[in-house]
Amino acid sequence: MTTQPRRRPRVLIVGAGFAGYQTARELSRTLRGRAEIVLLNPTDYFLYLPLLPQVAAGVLEPRRVTVSLPGTLRHVRLVLGEAGRVDLEARKVHFTDPEGTEGELGYDRLVLAVGSVSKLLPIPGVAENATGFRGLPEALYLRDHVTRQVELAASAADPAECTSRCTFVVVGAGYTGTEVAAHGKMFTDALVRKHPAWPKDVRPRWMLLDVADRVLPGLDRRLSDTADQVLRSRGVDVRMGTSVKESTSRGVLLDSGEFVETRSLIWCVGVRPDPLVSQLGLPVERGRLVVTPQLEVPGRPGVFACGDAAAVPDLHRPGEFTPMTAQHASRQGKVAARNVAASLGVGDPAPYRHSDLGFAVDLGGVKAAANPLGVPLSGIVAGAVTRGYHLAAMPGNRVRVAADWLLDAALPRQAVQLGLVRSWQVPLDTASPELAKTGPGPREE
């Protein structure tokens, strides 16, 4: 008599951002072969988003901010693909792999950690002319684009064209936009200093716009003031209470009526949950999937959600939900892993509890603004704390990142166009794949 081997339960994790990566890593340690862990993700790497502005500014090489999923997640099977539909009744996730082949994965436990995409506002011309900043392709494109604009500006016969090409407009003074403007200004200043044909009386112009009344509106006021001071001292044109009314291939019309001639509109106004969440037919809160404090979807046993895709109750502030930050996503991933394991008979479940430990904003060079554990810091001390935090938080590549920082401090940056990513490959509206198929648009020189 022969017996069939008992099938191990399958845990399917959709998304390998901060939440999904931590879920997979913790489960691989906790379950130790008691379940099959499958990770569905479009790429084979985890992207450390906070350092992406440094990739765009040439401080870090692209691979430094990526961590190999197969290389760091033991006992986890990676399936390359983009989730397209979740069949909760059949307990299956339908996906499309990078070559366009469709497939499906069944599951016993499901963790939705699909993250977020750029928030696109209904402003004429923005979708066609702006560049988002949510992934490695956008950072690589922006690095090439900024370098190209400086080179074209240097050879322009018309002074107006030179000014237009070396004007860069960043919309959104949150965490990402502030860092992009701070690093971008340093990057272009370094480019023109060593450019032999650069006109002496012209300086690259960076503008930072936001409808809020201050930089970093969601953070502590002291962080805002520090960042604002650094930006202005560096020459960034900070315009609070200002937004874009219309965008064209030649510039942006501000709501004040001023038209700014530019070839570079960088969109950092925030994020929204991945559109997959709204397709599930489950209760949502501002586009985020409603979950219990244990990160489980009510009425759907075995289905969990965490990170930007989930509206997680904030137990420290009753009635509110945890904000969409990497700090919360990482910790939610660990709690999700614990509760998934508990549902399989390993350990005990626990609710998600976490208070913000503070934030750190890298402003380039030795400048930063940080408030670890509520202690406000600025200058060199804040810079050291900020970079120390990133090294501690990264799940890999720490030595390589530190080496790039040391090289950047000692040597001039290499400023060449790689030509790897073209403008139509980084559509701002990431929820509209058809936009990526339309070919070169007005942004392409």
C-alpha cells in the first residue's frame, strides 16, 4: 500500500516591496519548510526606494538600491509576473509574466502587499509631459534626461532655449520631491562647473512646488524648516501654496498665471494604492484594503494585506490608520508573517502596534534633516544619522552603498548618458499600460 505525500500548504505573497519582502523573509525563517512560500513580483529584486533620488543624481549606481530576491530569500520560490486578477472564491491569483504569458497560482494563505503607484491628478498635459518617480526606470531616465538637458543647453544658440532646458520643476514637496530637488540641484551645479562650454552667467534652476504651506508638510515642523533652509541656501526656488494648472511640451502654467518654460516636469505629488486593490470588490478606506489589527481581511479567512495596500488601524491613535510609509510597511510585513504562521499552527497571532521612530531626509552632501526618537537634528550630525539609518535598514548591499558614498565624497561624479530608458517607457500613469505603447511623446528630445 502506498500513501500520497501530504501537500504542504502554499503561502502566496503578492508584491516584494517593503511589506512583501519582510513577509517573505520572516516566513522563510519561521516556517522552515512547513509550507511552500511563493512570491509573485514583476522583478527579481527588492527596491530600496528611499535612496532612489541618489541614483537619479549619480551618487549611487542603480544596482546598489536593488537587493536580489532569489539571493536573499531562502526557501522562497520567486514567480516573475504582474498580478492581474484575484479570484477569492477559487483561491487563485491570475498573473502575466514579463514575456506576456498568462498564468495562475493557487494559495492556502494569501498576503496582498502590492504597494502603491503614482498619484495622477486631472491636470491637462501632466500625464503626457511629466515624469514620475516610483521605480528604477524613472530614476535612470531622469538621470539621463537631466544630463542631456544640461548638454543641450550648453550648445544652444538661443539664450531662451538654454534657460528653458536648464530649468527643472519638481511638483510635490513631500519626502521624495524634497530629496529629488535637493540632490538634483547639487547634481546640475556639478555638471555645469566642469562643462567647458557652459555660459558663465547662467545657473541651472530648480523649482519645488506644492499646494501645502510648507516643505515636508506631513513631518515635524522643525524638519520642514531645516529642509526649507537647505533648499533655499542651495538656490532652489521653493514655491509653497503653488501648483501646476497645465503642462505642455515647452513648459508649465502655474495657478498663479505664471508660465515657466521648461522641458523637465518631475511629478512627486504622492502615491495611491495599487489599482488591483479596488478590483477585489472588498471594503476599502481611501483606496486601501480594510484589515483588522492582525492584518487579516474581515470575512476572508487566510487573506492578509499589509503595506500601502492596506488600511491598518493605528492602535496608538484610535479611529485613524497608519500612514503609507516604508517604516510601517516593513514592520507590518513582519507582523503579517507572524500571523500567517500562526494561522498554520506555528506561534501565536499578534496585532500590529508601532509608533513612528522619527524620519530622516537626505538633502545631499553632508546635509540632512532628521528627528530620531523625536530628537531634532540637522547638519553633519543629521547626515551621519540619516546614512547610518539607511545602511541599517537595507537588507543587502551595505558595503557597496557605503563605498559609493565614499567615492562620491572623494571623486567627481561620472556624468554620461546611458540611453537605457526612453521617455515612453516611464509613463506617469502606471495604471494605464496603453500609455506606454504609444511611442515617443512630447518629452522625447
